[in-house]
Amino acid sequence: MRRETFDENAVRLQTLLGEMGEVVVAAVRAASAALLERHPRLAERVIEGDPAIDDRRARIEALATETITIFAPVGPDMRAVVSAIQSAHELERVGDLAQHIAEAAHRRHPDPCVPEQAREILLELSTQVGAMMSKTVTVLRTRNVILALELESDDDRVDALHRDLFALMFGDTWTCGIPAAVDLTLLARFYERIADHAVALAERTVYVVTGRHPEALQL
């Protein structure tokens, strides 16, 4: 649907991104709860909800394409529209990763996908990643550059937890066997990728606002 002004379209794109982000954050948190609490119905809801996330991405792309076609923006305006397309794609990938986590939980039910020996690390990892995604959605909504720059240090904690998990699995105290280690390796990778997408979304927002990449800023 055609909008009357570029500014109206730009505001609508930002609103749609924020709304999509909230849905994706909910999917990540629900997938984590399904994983750690062995809740198959919750896992099913995450899996069933993925097409709706894909549809939101398509709506954002359609509006952004329409905006470029009608208004031919340049400079900062063009950055904002192109970034909306890229950010929607990043959010869709996070939704896919949440689906993968939910599928892992569902596949193993009624057996636990996370052995008790690794539960504490997975709980902290999932909590940290969920908080990062929530912060990222706030960045998308507000374009707060200072908040966006915090995501890099938040990601350092995810990397540390990732290393802690591998140290546990390859250490002398690991008693849960190879299949459990394979599951945990995949899960850790899913969470690490979600964190990477959160950082990428924040960095893209910094570029939209400032025209510079985060590493070039001195704040």
C-alpha cells in the first residue's frame, strides 16, 4: 500500500522491525524454556510460529522495496531503508535458530536434551542470549547508539560460556556420553549464532544513525 510521504514509510518500517523483533525474542525465550523445562507443546508452538516470522520479513521487504521505487531515497534515507531489509533478514534467521532449538527439545522428548551436568551453563547461555536479543530490539526501536555498542561486550560473555561448555564436555568429569555432547554442541552453536545476529543488528543500526561503522567511533 502506497504511503503519502517517505517519512511515514520510514516510521512504518521501524515500527514493523520492532514488532518483528518482539515476536522473535518471544520465540527465542519460548524455545529455551521448552529446552530446559522439557515442554513439548511449547516447542511445537515455536515451530508452528516460524511461518508468521517469515511473513513479517516479507512485509518489511515489500514496504522497503515500494519505498525505494516511489521515493528514490539517497544518503541517510537510503541507508535506513536498505538496513530495514537487511535487519528483517537477520531477525528471520534468529527465528529459524529458535525453531532449531525447539526442534531439538521436541525430538528428544520425553528424555532431556540438556543433561543435568550442563544445565547451569545452558541456562546462563540462554538467558544471556535472550537478554541480548531483547536489547537489540530496543536498539531497533529507539536507534540508541550507546545501547547498541554494549552488545559487543555482551557477546563476549556468550563466547566465554560457549568455551565453558566445551571445557566441560571434553573434561575428565564429563559422564553423559557422546550423543549428549553432540546435542549440546549444536545447541551451543545455535545460541552463539543468535548472539552474532544480535550484534550484527546493533552494528547496522549504528551505521544507519551515524554513517560510520562501530569500530570507527570513539565514544
